[in-house]
Amino acid sequence: MTDLEQRLGYTFGDPALLSRALTHRSHSAEHNERLEFVGDAVLNCAVAAALYRRFPQLPEGDLSRIRANLVNRDCLLLRAQDLGMSGLVRLGEGEVKSGGASRPSILADATEAVFGAIFLDGGFDAAGKVIEHCYAEAVNAIDPAASGKDPKTRLQEWLQAKGMPLPEYTITAIEGEAHRQTFTVSCRVHVLGRETTGHGASRRVAEQEAARAALAELAP
């Protein structure tokens, strides 16, 4: 718990809240789903405020699309990995055996629950600071010209605008232990004879990285 608090930059006044945030419903009746509900709302508000300050010229529609990309499961999974959440979530025996410790949905939901626990423990200012810290790199990497669209969407639109067929994504490797796997995905643009590769903790993340690499080659 102490290590996680250090990575969060926040110390709980009520450690029981953090313990519940890290408890999946398969483990016990005192689980994290209610905290996840709170954390989802806090995350959306905190990210919205951060984007409002970071991009004062962007209209509401662009801000909404950017926020949606930042609070989705893939992005939450990346935050969970940064925080070292894998292995910290308490699971029932059946969930452990089925690989729940590395399941993106479980890690993403637990991350939201932690944000909700911080809000209940220390208020919105405390939760907002933690969320902005966790998302600082992702927010700074945003390209406003892309209007918040993810790499796969941008690649698809670029190809369609030129009358070309959509790319083909294929998993080429899955490495690592069950609780910490890395996926490798290829993105093939057959008509142009191009193929790029992406890596990530889930297939979706790896596909986005492969699409990002393809865009860097085709539309720099």
C-alpha cells in the first residue's frame, strides 16, 4: 500500500478506502464497484478541467473527443501499469486462475476506484492533483490538430480519403507472464506495401501503437 501511495503522491487518512478500492467483487462483498462509480465521475471532471486549462482555444466538441480518448479502458490500463496495479488487486480464487490479475477491465476499474477513494478521503482537490499527475504525460502528448481522434481512426480516415482499403491488424506475438503480458500487433497497408508494428499491454493498445507508427510513415 505504501509503495502505491508513493506512486500516487497521496497518503490516505483512511487506509480502508484504498483497501476496498483494490478489492474485486470476486474476492468479497466489500468490493470496489461503488468506488469505481465515484471515480469515473471524478476522473471525467478532473480530465475535463485539465484539458480546459491546457487548450484554451479548442471548442467543446474537440475537448469532448480528447477526453473520451483519455478516460477509456485502454488509457486507464496504461495508468494502471504506470502505478504498478497488477498484482495489487485482491481477487477470488477463480478469478486468479483465469488470469484476472492481468485483465484490462479489472485493472482499469480498480484504477477508477482508487481515484474515487482519494476523492472520498481527501476531496476533489486531492483527487484532481493525483489524476493530473497520472495523466500529465498523456495530456502533454496530445496533438490538438488531430481533434482528439485516436491513431486507428486517423489512419482509417487518411486511407479512405485516398480511396484506399482499410489496414489489416494481426497479433504476431504475446509475451510475458499471465499477469503482465505484452502484445505485438502488425498493421498492414497492403495497397502501399507498408507494415508497421505496435506493442502494448492489450491488443487494443498495441493496435493503436501500430497505427500511430503507420501514420508517422504515411502522413508525417
